[in-house]
Amino acid sequence: MREMSHEQLALLSAAYMHVPSRRLRSLARGEDSSLKEWLESDAGRRVAHARRQAREAAHTLAAFGASFVTIADPRYPASLRELDDPPAFLSVRGNLPARGIAVIGTRTPPEQARRFAREFSGRLGEPIVSGLALGIDAAAHRGALDAGIPTVAFVGTGLGVTYPPEHRALQEEIVANGGAIVSERLPGEAATKSTLAHRDRLQAAHARAVVLIASETDGGAMLTMRFAKQLGRPRFAVAAYGDRCYTGNAQAHADGARVLPFEVERAVNELQEFFSKHLAPA
């Protein structure tokens, strides 16, 4: 990790002081000189405390070998700039591929859907994007690891916290095998319902296409599908029915998602045929 600059420490300090996202982005781009001057001044106990927190966060990121990438940094993913509210900064452990295919779904899938997600992800031949959650997310990451393909987990926690905790080993495997753990949260920040939902937009934005394996209509994966629609990303949902965990698939189809067969080889072939006709190579 590069040593953190004064500008980056000021940005972290502002984040600890709950400065709104819009101003954080302006600060990161060097467009908010008054905020920067205030943060770097001896403006009182609150600012001093935030600066201490920022220095501690910098040490935490360094301990993980993580990069602190601001929206002004050339390394910042171009895909995320398409968002109405892109993160002012990202903490990145590992190597973040330019794009990938998002494979998403419920935390409680039937075994058939779990197996499908794992094999399907390993057969696609390009980076897999998901969210480190139980169920389909974990199966997608595992499928990529099985095939030696990088996989990216956008998480709803800060680095230093794993959610769910039982995925610590999976998280380390992702980094060790050429993938990345990516967070817009402050180091050490715990997951909440809001942070987990908010990270879904990052998965959708970074994906060339989003594939829903299985979800209830009220599942978190449906939020990712809605973000994908807003961003104009191609959306696919497996043609699986007969269980509550597939009710979201039918809803996604009704909302315009393309149908993929619930058979791995055919699904892979149809997705790759779509890419060859409609999208530039990864």
C-alpha cells in the first residue's frame, strides 16, 4: 500500500465526521478548499479526534496491505463513476479486475441452485462479482476459485470486519487467488441492513451483466437487479420455479430480465452468445 497522503488523511477525517457524500467527493477531487483547510487546521477537539481516527484507519489498511483509492485516483473503477452517488473512496484488498459478471441470489438456496451457481461461475471464464454473503454469493465465489478465475466481493463492512464471520477463510482465499475485497465503508465498520443494501449498487455497476440464480421477491438480490436496470446493465435470471426462493426470478423475468435455462452448459452458451452479439469483450 502507498503511504497515505495528507489529502487522503483529510478525506478520511471528513468521513469520520460524517461529512455528506457529495462534499466528500468534492474534497477528494480537490474542489472543496474551505473544507480541506478546516480539516487541516486546529479547529477543535472534534477535528483532532477525527484526525486520530483517520491515522488509525491508515494503519489498519496498511496492516491488510489494502489500497485507499479515491474518486480522483486513476485506479478508481470507471464503472463506478456511472453511479449517481459513487463512493468518494474505496478500500481495496487484492487486485480489482476492470469488470466482471455479477452472480447473485438468496442466502438460503436449495442445493440444486447452489450447485448451479458454483459450476456456472467457474465456466464463464471471466471475473465473478458478488457480495460474500451466505448461499449463492459464496457458491459464485467458490466456483471462480475452483476454476482459477479472479473473483471480487463488494462488502457492506469496513475492512477488518468479515460478514458473515464464517467467511473469513473465503475472504482470504479470494485475495490470495488474485481477486479483491472492496469496501466503501470505514475500516472496522460493522454491517447493517443499510450498508449491505448500499453495496448492492457497487456490484451492479461493476458488472458487465448481472445473473440472478435464485431469489425471493423481497430478497436483497432483487435490489441489485433494480440497480442493474437503472444502470442499463444486461440482466439475466435463471428459469427456475416451484419454490419460494425462485419467486424473484419470475418477477425479474416480468421486469425484462432475459431468461437463462436452469442447465449449466446451455446457460453458459446462451450468455456467451449474447456477449458476442451485444457486448465488447471483457
